[in-house]
Amino acid sequence: MLKSGIDQQALVDLFANATAQQTAQLREAVFKTTLGALQGRELSLKNIRSVLGTVAQAAGAGAAKNPLGNVDAEALLDNAVAGMDDALIKAVEANRVALQQFVDKGVDLRETQLKKALGELEKFEDALLGTLKKSAAAVGDPMAGPWASVLEKLNLQGTQTGLKASGAAEQLTAQMEQMQSAMRASRAAGLKAAQTLAESYTALVSGVLIGMSDALRQSVPTKKAPKK
């Protein structure tokens, strides 16, 4: 079954048949699947949630079928979440690079479109956590316990996506503020230079006019007294 560009059945089978030694392969598979789905669409929060929800649902369904039991089901889900987190880090970096280009060109990130993009970047972690909580709430036994344990760890430790997104947002905002300050300083310096030039020009013109008026006075012939 394909949903959001994802072969859900392939993921279900992967988790259902995974052994305890295949955790790294699971993480890599989820990473590639999630990233591939994200690359095929606009990186909006709506699309991100849709992709993450599909992946989480498939991973949970597969883990529920795995004969390893609840303890190992938690490990399976841990790796599913780690793979999704890895993919979101790539999405964060893609957004950072795009926004960086605007910052480098002096575009103010407070512009409506860019402000929205920066705001959404900081919500990527919330999208991941919210989607996982929704997926966990939708399942019954025996996966409720493993999902609860996974979410508890995430709430305590956070995600790499959150760290990356927060750092990128802070960096871009700081760069924008520095550029704005530099532009304001440049404008102030330009204004001061123009004012100095204007004052010099005024002084120069005044001197010239004074000199001209003196010369004019000297060149005007004095009137001869009338003959008596």
C-alpha cells in the first residue's frame, strides 16, 4: 500500500521480521524512506506531519507483529524514531541553506514569507513529537507500553531535530541582526559624510561669493563728482 509516496507494507514487513541485531539497518531504512518522501514534496509542516505519521504507523504495525516481544518492540520503535529524526535533520539543513541565501543577500527575515519559514523551522521538533503522540494514542495493546516508553525518553532528552532547528534559527537571526546593524551603521556613516560635504560646500560657496562680491565692489568705478 502506498501512502504519502511511502510503501507502507514494505516498512511493516521490515519491522515485523527484524531481529535484535538489525537495529542499525532499521534506522537507515526509515531514514531513507522518510527523506525520500520529504524530498518529493513541499517542506510544509502539513506534509512533514503526513510523512511522519505514515512512517510511524507502518513501523508500529510491523513492530506489533514481531515475535521478539514488548521489550524488543521498544528498541524497534526507538530506531524508527531515530531514523525519522535523522531525516528531519536533513530537512532542517535544507531550510537553513535556503534561508541563508536570503540573509546573505540582505533580505530581512522579518518579511512575511521568510518569517513564516523561520517560524516553521522551529516547529519541526513539535511536528515529530506531536505525530508520534498521535500514533501512540491510536494503537492499542500490545504497543501502547513500548510507545509510551519511547515518548517518555523523547520528552526527557529531546530530539536532534530540535537542537539543529533551534541552532539554525538562532544563527540566522543573529546574522540578520548583524547585517541590519551594519546597514544602519553604513547609512549613518553615509549621512554623516554627506552632512560634512554639505557643510564644506556651504563654506566654499560662501567664500567664493564673498570673494566675488569683494571683486565686484572693487571693479565698480566710483562716480565722479559733478563739475561746478
